[in-house]
Amino acid sequence: MSGIAWIETVRLDEQPNVLWVEVADEEGIAGLGETYYLPTAVEAVIHDMAAPLLLGRDASRIGAIAETLFACANFYGWAGAEMRAFSALDIALWDLQGKRTGLSVAELLGGRVRDEIRVYNTCVDAGGFDDQAAWLTRPGDLAEELLEVGIEAMKVWPWDRFAPQLQSELVTGPAGWSAMGPVGHDLTPESLAAGLHCIEEIRERVGSRMDVMIEGHSRWDLNAALRVCHALEPFEIAWVEDIVQPTSARDLARLVRETRVPQAVSERLIGRSAYREVLEAEAAHLVMVDVVWTGGLSEARKIADLADAYHLPVVPHDCVGPVALAASLQLCAYAPNVKVMETVRGFLSGWYRDAVTDVPAVTGGSIRISDRPGLGLELQPGLRDREGAVVRRSGR
Ligand SMILES: [Mg+2]
């Protein structure tokens, strides 16, 4: 037994949505976790609620700690900053256990089924790539460029811009682009066609060589969502995700029943019981999971196993951060039913490298999965000393 000696959170001005957490044992071995969105709220949960429950406890009893944290969070609500905090702590505990034992997290989870996984590129502007501007204005060119570097799958969100937009003064500040407008109820035929043009051009240029995923960001009501899906049917896309809010398994099941476009559900479901509802309702073709939101690797592993029992693939989400990616990749190495891993090439070549010591390479459309102890990465030396860094410690 090695008790948890201290828990430290780190956030940076330059990444205003990200919170890192390190959990260290009495020997000074530290594991690294991460989550995304409202880091000051998550920081408060970690130090005010979780730390008093965790300090001194056996760091290797990851499942027992998860049970404790869930039970406490449930008493006052559900999801939100609590689950993001627990997700980050859980990932840090898995990393710590790996570093203590010399095993990768995938080996701790049950053993590796693969050493690399196919990726798709979520097409945002970042790290010197103008991928979002490109799919908006020249999607065929972008598809060709991605194929040239071996990436055969891309995600775009062609109908967001036609949904109601927030006034610009409401989308500044730490929440940044994560702030979305209200749900749209009026998708005009012109807007439907304009969004579809992106997919048409990709298919005209590169045929079926490119898999296309459609991100919905929950911007539309069910009627509009069904129209988008019907319009997409001839294009044999990989999936549509979150085009309506993922709050009702029954409504998501209508998308499955009434169109033949595959539905991915959902990076925003929290905890295995939410996935159970969706799977029992036959409301998903692909099970999307975000390890830093849904409850960490402990929860994500159970969700992957649950999806496997329904003969469905898992598609991990990462538009988040480098530790989320590293943890997701360990899930990919463990779970045979993982199909493809989300990546953002501008993050991999940009800010991820600035934040952590090891960012895996994408070659030939696949990403390598670390076999080093734990997650196989650390925060960059000196990151805590950067201007604007906020470091807070509980314990000694
Ligand atoms: Mg998404």
C-alpha cells in the first residue's frame, strides 16, 4: 500500500479550458490526468471535495476510489464539474499505477489487442493548418491533401453555420468556442443544400476513398436532423454525431429507425448507465466516449465492454487535450471493438507538443499507442513556471 500523499492541479492562461491534475503517492511517484472545460470549477471539486476523500488512501485501489467519488457526487447531483474532476483523477490514478508497476495502462486494463489505431482528422483550424476554412471553401482540395498524408477519414460540421448563432459578445471568455447557440428549428432548403455541397464536392473529387463524419454539435431539432440525415443518405458517410441533443434515447432511436445514416452517440453521455439507455433503445450505431468527461478510464472501459456486448464499435473522442488522447489510446489498445480514434492534426503538431513530453505520431493514417509505463507522457518540464500558470496543491 502506498497512500496518496498529494494532489496538484495545474492550469494555464494559454489553454483556458484545460485542467491537469497530478496524483502522487508517498514515494513521490505521480500520475497525470486531464479534463476540459471550466477548469476553475473542476479545480474546486478536486481540492474541496475529492482531496479530503483521497489523501492517505491506497492509490492502487482505483475501483474503490471511483465508487467513493461517484457515491458522493450522486448525493448532490450528477455530471458537470464533478464528473470532469473524477475523470481526471481516475486517469491520473491509472497512470500512477502504471508508473509504479512499469506497465502501460492497457496492460493494466487487461492486455493489448493492438499497437496502433486508425485515425480520422477533425478539421479545425489549429497548429498552422486551416482545415476548417478549407472544408468551408474548398472541401475537395482538403480531402485530397489529407489523402496525400495517409488520412482517409475527416470530420466536418456543414450545418452549424445555419443554426441560430450567439451574439459575438457572448462567446468570448474562457468558454471560448465551446459556447453554442440555441437549437435551430428552421433549416431552409437553401441551407440544407449549401451544407450538403461540402460532401458532394468531397465525393466528386475523391469518391469513396475518404470517409466523412458529420458533427452536429446538437444545433438542430429532430425534424431538421431527419432532413439532414435523409439528404446525406446517398453519400455513404461514416456517421452523424450529436445532431440533436443526446438527452433522449427514444428520440435518438428515431434517427436510427427513420434514416439509414449511421448515428454516433455520444461524447456527452456521462457514465455507463446513460449508455445503457441508448443501447437498450437501439439508438446508436457507434458508441462515442470521452474518457475525460464520462468518468475516466474506469468508466470508459465498462462502456466499451457494454458496447461490445451489443456488437457495436467504440469511437473515442479527442478534441480536448494530449492526456485525453493518451488515455483514449490506452483504451484503444485494450478494447477490441474500438473502430477509429479522433485526432486533430493541428493539435498533434501544435499545442499538444507544447504541453506534454510525448505526442504520438500519425503515419499512414494510424497513430502509435505508447507501451511505456502508465500513459507514457509527462507535463513539459517548466510548464508550472509559465506566466499565468495556476498551481494548487492539496496534501504535502
Ligand atoms: Mg463531437
